[in-house]
Amino acid sequence: MTLRGLVLGEVRRGRILPLLAREAALGAISGALAGALLGGIVAGLSLAGIVDAPWQLGAVVAVAMTGALTVGCLVGAGIPLIMQRLGQDPATASTIFLTMLTDASSFFTFLGLASAMHDVLGLPALGA
């Protein structure tokens, strides 16, 4: 939506922060819904004994999904704005940065939360 707004000239300087806030909120809501669904599935499969993982992994998946979608929406709105400000084509220049930042943040959020959960709960290693 941000890229479309830039192309059509609908994004004005005074509306950038509200735009970023709206995108972050949309990502958080979407992430919470998707995270709750996927986290519930992971926890359910774990409790049913179908997967060899602690049920708390479902909570980690839910929180990581929420964070990933929030960051994705925020970065997806912010990078084109930054690229335009730097005089670059926001459509072509932003895709590599968007992919890199969302992949890295998702990866480290999930692994960081899983590691913290493992340490706090004193869980055995998976497959042990």
C-alpha cells in the first residue's frame, strides 16, 4: 500500500508516522491471529503426542509469528519511504532489504524465544 501511495503521490510528509503506525498495527493484528492459529496447532499436536516437542513451543510460534508479521509490515512500509528519500526507485531497491530484514528478524526472534523458553523451563533437548 505504501508503494502504491508513493506512486500516486498520496503519501505526504506529515502522514508518514500515522502510516507506519497503521501498518505496524495491521501486522500485529494479522500476526496475532495467524500466530494464535499456528501456535494452537503446534501445541495441540504436541499435547496429542503427534510431534516430539514441548507444548510451550506453540506459544513460541505464536509470539514469533506476531513479531515477524509486525516487523514485515513495518519494514514493508518504511523501506520504500527511505528509498524514495534517498532518491532511489522504491519499487526495485526495497525488495532486497525487505527480504533480508524480515527473514533475519523472523529467524532470530523464533530462535531467541525458543532458546529462552528452553532455558527458563529447563526442558530436555528435542529428540532426547
